[in-house]
Amino acid sequence: MTHAARIIVSGSSGLIGSALVSSLRADGIPVTRLVRRAATRPDEIAWDPARPLHSEVLAGARAVVNLNGASIGKLPWTARYRSVLRDSRLAPTRALAAALRPLGEEAPAFLSASAVGIYGDRPGARLTEQDLPGSTFLAQLSAEWEAAALEAGPRARVALIRTASILHPRGVLKPLLPLTKLGLSGPLGRGDQVWPWISLDDEVGAIRHVIDHGLSGPINLAGPTPASARTIGSELARRLRRPYVLPAPAWALRLGLGRDAADSLLLADATVVPEALTQSGFAFRHRSAAEALDAALG
């Protein structure tokens, strides 16, 4: 394995980052982790997104995967936390893009995280990578996030990996599991709004597919079969042998969580199609939300 094959990962301690690093290393692919503390291992490089990053840190790598960002699952989104969500995404992305730009065509591929939340609330629409951003808080934040990644310059290969909610106990299921176990789950708002989802295995596989197949531009990382909030919630309840009967009306969700979080995360209706992945030959391991739930719950 040559030095040029190494993958640099920023944001490697999160759910996706840690799974990606483990997957790459299992196949003998060298990984360098950018960490925001003193480096303690030979495969770590300390960095501060608030300071310029030297281009030579990234030169010679095959790809740089940027997965930074404070959790959108931490609720409620107060005004202060909305600033955290924004700054934790834009500052690291701009720092990496600025370091890649001088490398031009010799720059590693830049895979920068984004979210399918960029489409906002679009009932009835079939949303591909060609569709424009929506109007929710998360949609506007995702658009800024992607613009920051494109500061790497026109000669860099930039892939904007728009991730759906991960069906995993440390992902979107984290707040749903305890409520469901207590028998307190039920339809959220209308309940029939489509929730884009993906399994953790397919998220990692899709990121590796983007690297291996040289994909660029926006790429939807979402499962191929749409599922409603009611389908996901009721399937979870069925697996845990709990009822799914207590509705949470939209007004109550907005009152409890704030309009930005409720409308962006729980009430938005978006049928997101993974067109770029499927057209490039990606094979999903989990093609339905039910299969992803089975994998997540063991």
C-alpha cells in the first residue's frame, strides 16, 4: 500500500467517522486522522480549524473526508446551539478547502459532509441531486456548508455527500428508542411525511464508493426505498414489542423543540432519491428501512 493511497479523515470520532476509519483499516488502507487535541498516535495530526492548515498536511493523500459538525440530534436548537451547528460545520470545511485550493489538480479528492436536509420540506416531490435547496434552517445551513466546501476551487474534485438520517442506535434512533421502550411513541405530526434514511453500513460503503469511483458534485446518501415517519416509528415499535399509538401533533413538537428543529428534522417531507449512487453502480446492502432496522438492532 503506497503513501498516496492514504485517506485523511476529519471528524473521525463520530458515528460515521469511526465506522469509516474501521472499515478502511480492515482493508489495509492507511488512515490519517485530524484531531482537535494533542496527537498521541503516529496516525494522528493535531489541527485547529480556527487556524490555517498547511497544504502539505493534505498533499499526497488519495482523499480527504470531512465529517465535522455538532450533532443535529441535540435538542432543542436554541439560538446559541444554532450558532454551534453552523460554526462547527463552516469553520472546519473552510479550513480544509483553503488548504486544498493551492494544490489545484494535484489535490486529494475532497468528500465534504452535507445533509439531505438541504432539500427542506417538499411534499410529493422526487428529489435528486439536481434539485435546489429548500427553506428550512437545516436546508439553508447545508447550502452554506456546501458553498464552503466548494472554496477548494474549480480544479479540485469535490464531492458533497448529502447524508440521510442514520438508522442506528447512535443515530436517529437515539431519541426514539427510549420513548418507544416506554410505550410513548406514535405518529409525529401527520406521520405520513417521508423521512430519508440510510443504514450505517451503506453510509460507509457509499463514502468508499464515492472515493473509489471518482464521483464529484452533490451525492445523495439515502436508502433506495422511501419510508414515512410512521413506517419507521411503527417498525421500531413492533421490533421492541411496544405500542405505537400516542400522536405528537406538529404544534406540540414546534413548542417543545422549537420551530427550526421540528420543521427541519421531524416534520419535513422529502422523498430523496440516491440517483448519483445508483447510476454509478452502488449496491445497497439494506434496501428498505425494515432491513436497516434489523441490522441496527442486531
